[in-house]
Amino acid sequence: MSSSAFPIRSLSGIWLAAAWLACSMAASPALAQTAKPASATASVNTKAADAMVRTSAAVQATPEADLRISYEAMSVGSDGVQRSSIYTNRVYRRKGQLWIERELPAALRQSQEHGHEHEHGPHAGHAHDEARAAPLSVRRTDDGKVAVEVVLAKLRRVISVDQAHHGNVGYGGSFENVYWIVPPTALQSMERVGKPQAGVQRYKAAAGEQTTVVDWDITNQFARRVERGDAHGTERIVVTATRLPGPLAQPWKRIEGYDRGDYSDLLD
């Protein structure tokens, strides 16, 4: 779970470009005046249904894994200020299920253990501060529906989050982007670079001045490393993922017996 959805959305920019363009065209007033034939609408619906079925099959076929995923982003603004952010999540991936938990830096953990409160500025929805950086439980059903819950350990509560507020709790809105880091369907439109090395296949794609390189773990089905940057060095995003050692964890066991609520409970 990220405090900002920026890294995930930025990394997915290349393979979401076509979808974004399609949405922009669909929203065009000129195009909206022309009604689509029923056959064309049926064809679009059929393709969407087929894609959903393929995604569900891919989700079920993907090996379960516990991952440590680090995100690094750097950008230089037009004001000449260089901004950077680094954070790490632990992602526990099961069949159609994710548990996403922020790995807090040692200094912050020690500060919190001493009773220090770290306040944040106001944000969309005025949700209570305890929802920020809290663990997320995300589930996807075979019909493509996604349920997001935020876990408030101190309050012993699990809060169901409706789609309109997903961004407020750090969920970027794409189950596929978290489940695989890079969706396998995105690799199909990228250039395969050389032959697999030590079980990893490299892929590359360019869009304008942006270049994205993906190192894909063939057996475990996740991107071990994703790097995106521009030709001028003003933007760079790197995501690295490694498998956690030991038997698969069951973090959801912690919330057994927690009270339940919905996101409206957190609004001022």
C-alpha cells in the first residue's frame, strides 16, 4: 500500500495508454452524438467478458508468494526542485487475495514506541489519520469485482472502503498492478530482450522519451525489477521485488474478532 498511488500509476502509464485513449475518445462530445450499433456494443461487451475470464484464470494460475517490494521515485520539476520518495511494502499474494502492509523505517518505529505521534496534513475526505499507511486487505472475485478493506489495528476494526475512497487509503485501483507488479498482458506488447537468465526474462518498451525495462520472474510470475526513466534524467522510478523467506504468512489471522465498519465511519 502506498501513501501515494503515483509510482503504480506512473509505471503503468505505457500499458494503460491505449485504455486512456479509448476512454478519452468515448468521452468526446462529437463521438457521443453517434450511437454505436447494437452489434458493436455486443462485441465490446463480449471482449470485456473474455478479458475478465482470462484475468481470473491467470490469477488462479499464479503461484502464491510473500514479497517485499520497494518503490523509489525521483523527479525534477520545472521549478528546478528535485523531489524523491522511497518506501517499502510487504505484499502477501494468495489466489485472488492480497494483503498489503507498509514496512515502517526503524527510526519511525522507535519514535512510535516512545509514544510520539506523527501527524499528517489534511487530505481528501478528511479521513482519520489512523487509516493512512494501515494494512490493506484486497480481494478479487472471478467476476472481476474487487473489495478493499483497511485494517485499523489500534482500534481493532476492519473498514470496508468503497471505490470512491480507494485512493485515500493508498489503493491505486488496479488489482492486476499489485498482484503481478506488471500485468502479464502488458508484457505481450513489450519487446523481449535476449533469452531468460537465471529464470528472469527482460522486457523493454519505449513511449516518446520514456523507457520502461521489466525483469520478469518466469516461474513465480512477478516483476523482480521495473525501471522507468526519461531521456533527460528528470524522472526515474524503480520498483524492486524479492520473495520473503520461510513458509507463507497468514497476516489476516490477526484480524479475527475485529469489529467491522465502512469508510463513512472515518469521515469527519
